[in-house]
Amino acid sequence: QVQLVESGGGTVQSGGSLTVSCVGSGSNFERNTLGWYRVLPGPGQSRELVATITSGGATTYANSAKDRFTISRDYAKSEIYLKMDNLKPEDSAVYYCYCKKGILNFWGQGIQVTVSS
């Protein structure tokens, strides 16, 4: 089992920055691929994979996040971070930390990020 707890969300003005964090627990946590999803508001509540980071530190980003967001991890603390710069109102969403452990996916409870125009 893996448990994930996000923190650091809130409201920020357009063009501002915010970092969300996620601390994980579970055996061999450092060996897993970790990442961030977001669920956008509105009809359908579309879900978007924002960024991932492997155990080796390789990263991927959604096109909407490239050049603005940075994912990183602290192996010693079992934490991952998503630093978001130049935020836009369309980045407003509930952000979920996730962990891919073998064929299983685990999720945090989600944290709200709101970008005001």
C-alpha cells in the first residue's frame, strides 16, 4: 500500500508561482514513478496528466505544463514537488499526487489550486 498526502495548494494571482508537495509512504517508495494529475473544473471535469518523474529522475510534462512547471523529488524525504510558475487561470484545478507501483496506481486526496485573473 502507498499513502500520499498533498500540501501547498491555495490561491495565487495570474502570473504568480506556487509549489505543491506530496509526501508518500510505503515500502520501496523511492523505486516508483510518481507524478501529478489535475482535474479541471467545469462540465466533464477532464483529467490531465501534468508531470511525471521516474525513480531515476527522468521527467515528462504535458504540453500545457512545459516551460512553466517543474517536477522534482526528494528521495530522503519521500516527497515530490510541483513548482508552477507563470500560472494562468486555466491552471485552476484540483491537483492529485499519484504513485505508480507495478500495475497499481495510488492517489492522494487532492489539493485545490486557484489562479485568479
